[in-house]
Amino acid sequence: MPRTLPSKFAVTALACCFALPLVNAQNAPDNTRQNKKESLDADQQSNAKSDVQITASVRKAIMADKDLSTYAHNVKVITSNGRVTLKGPVESEEEKNKVFADATSATSGKVINQLTVKQ
């Protein structure tokens, strides 16, 4: 009997080690599935210096807003020819409007709001 107790303990401990990352992964915000459905992607981001600067200023404005959720902080910001497109899920309609307002305040160009409310 003493030999089975340590082996049972080892099996239980090993199972917990593998199960813990799965539990944490289920609770973490993950936009991967949503982002794969979208037709516009980061590859369409222009490399023009002005577009890169616009994207950086919009991203900085969104990240500075500490009232936003992790989903909102991870939205896609794609700029092409001075036109900013926002894509990805957010927590609520209010948050969608807040991200759009943050992006609009960071640039003088046109902002296209293609954000969706997470379901």
C-alpha cells in the first residue's frame, strides 16, 4: 500500500499541472477566432510613414483609456491612405462608442468603425 500512495499523488499532481493552463486559457480574452473571420487584416496596413504614425497615435489613445476592457485594448487598428479602420470585438455598445471616440480624437482623418459587441 505505501507504494501506491506516492504514485497516486504523483498522478494527481501531474494532472493538476496539465489542467491548470486549460482553466486559465478558458478565462483569458481571446480574439483569435473573431479576427480570423475578418476580411481586412494587418497585412493591409500601409507602410507609409504618415499611416504608421496615425496608427501609433490611435493605438496610444486607445491604450491610454484605462476604462476599456482587454478586448477593446486589443482591437485592430489598420490605416491606409490616412483612413483608419477599427475591427474586432468589444464588451458593449458603450465601449464600442468609446473606442471610436478615442480613435477619432487621435487623428484628423476618417475613422471607420467596424467594431462588434462580443456575444
